[in-house]
Amino acid sequence: MSELDAAVVAFKAKDLDTAGIKVSESLDTPLICQRSFNDPKVPVSHSANLEGLALVAMELALENVSSSVATIEMLLDSTSVGSFALGALRDCLELYSDAAWTIVNSVGVFLSGNYDVTRMWMSSVMETASTCQQGFTERGEVSPLTQENYNLFQLCGIALCIIHLATPTQLLN
């Protein structure tokens, strides 16, 4: 039995702690997954079905994006950022701003039952993190957003995993 299958079994048995740990193990992201689902700001995660958990995961990704936009804006106002880094930060700001809208639209599409489009759009949000990080690497800069990019990538991975689990089998390609 895979870690994801074990997570589903634990979830159905209402053993949410074990379910969270199994999802974490399957994604190799134990700290993010456990912290995210135990976050007191998201109490619904303790009583949600798979669809509810997918919404919680997308909400956490949106919270990460919003926080990252604030961090980027703060860095853009900083006088200690070089010109190459400023260019990369501006690119990241645009990427993260677009990602926020994409997540909001993904929630709406998910609620309408269009899981394929939701997965595609959340995958594009996941790509935001990689693209932002690459922007610094290509300019020979150290990214001040490495942790934010990593967290967004992982949160999107968690959301995609749960969306996949919630997708009715006849809709899976």
C-alpha cells in the first residue's frame, strides 16, 4: 500500500494526524504538510473530506502567495537590493500576482467539478515558484525568496495530490 493509500485509509478512519503524516511522507514534505494542516487559522482541516482538504491546501497556497507578494514589495522598497536582483524581484512580483488570481480561479473551477482544469492551473502556480527562483539563478544572484518559492512549490504539490485523490476515477486520464 502506498503512503497516499495509507493516508486515505487513515482519513476515512478519521485519524487525521496519521493521514497528515502519510501525505507528508508521500510528498517528502513532512514539516510543511504537518504545520499547514495543524495551523489554527485553518480549523476546517480537522473535519474536512478530500474536497475540503483540497480547498484548504489551495487556501494555504493563496496565503503563501499573498505573504510572498508583501515580502517582494518590501524588498523592492529596500535600498540594499542590486539592479539585477531588482529585475528578478519585479518579475517575481508579476508571477506571484498572477498566481494569486490563478489560485482564486482554481477554487471556483474546482467547486464546479472541473478537476482537470484545476490541476492544470495549480500546476501553473507551482511553476511560478520555479520560474521566480530561476530568474535569480540566471542573473547570477542569490534569491531572497528561496524559502517562499520552496513553500509555494510544496503547498501546490500537496494541493495537486489531494485534488488527484478527490478526482472521481472516471475523470482521471
